[in-house]
Amino acid sequence: MPRFDDQYYQRFYGLVGVHDHEQIGHLATAVHEMCAWWGVPPSSVLDVGAGVGMWRDWYRAQHPRVKVRSVDISEHACAKWGHELRDIATWKPSKKFDLVICHGVLHYLDEPAALSAIANLGAATRNVLYLELPTAHDLAEVVDPELTDMDVHHRSGEWYRSRLNVHFQQAGAGLWVRHGTVPLYELESAQP
């Protein structure tokens, strides 16, 4: 996909990019440890939209026994950072992963592709999904437009929640627990 070429990665992951390895390290530690806290420590991870590979690199350094599969739609990212070329909107993995990471992907997809991707993420997730994407509110009120790709679909949080709720219970902080896997206390969940 030409959009996610070298210029895209230079613009959004260069010296003043949205995230760096240290920040992702903090986030990955928190996500991994929450899974462990819930009694489902990841032994397999799927990183969807792996980009420059920061999640995969963190797992290799911190938890080398965890099997990580990294995929991306960008031919450039796959060639440069060693991911499999896959489109989550059309590809459903043949097996489930303890933890699925989908960091900054769904808001790039049109509605039919986003719906298909959510179904495929649901099918791929054994226990926990970490999902990060800006909603319409975030794009208007939270993100720095100089550091964020604003040429994305501006959907409401409710749009995403209503579709993700088919497969998951929202736990907060980007964590979504697959139905029937992790019993959450009432106040741990972001939903009634």
C-alpha cells in the first residue's frame, strides 16, 4: 500500500514521531503485566499493523520465549522491519493468540474493511486485545495534529464500542478482554 511508504514512516515515526521505543516499552510492560495479573500471561502475541516493530522488539528483548507474529499491510514496513504482509480486513489467522495488539490501524480503514477487521481481531484473540486508535473526539480534542496523521476516518467511540462489544468486554486503558476468558470485577470494566 503506497500510503505507508518511507515518507509516511519518516513523518510519523522520525525524530519527533508519535511514539518511541521507550514509550512503547512502558506501554508493553503495562499491557503484558495486566495480562499476567488477570492470570493469562501471553505466550503468543499477534501484532497487527506492526509498523517499525517496536512491540515485537520489546517482546524479543523482555520476553524472548513469547512467540510474536508481526504483520502489516505496508510492503515497505514488511521489507524494512521483517513483518508478514497481511491485511487484517481480509486475513483471519488460522489460530488464536493470547494477546493481540492492534495499535493505530482501524481508523485507516473504511467502514466495510473496519467491520471485517474487527471480526478478524475477535477471531484471532484468545484472551486480550490491546487496541489503540483515536476517535473523532480524540482527533478534535486530544491529539497533536502536527504529530498525528489526520487523514483517517473520524468515528465515534460508540461506533467502535458497539462493534467490539460483540467479541470483547472493555477493561479500560485500551485493553479489551475476550468474552468468557477473564472475569473482571465490576469496577475493573469500563462497561456495566
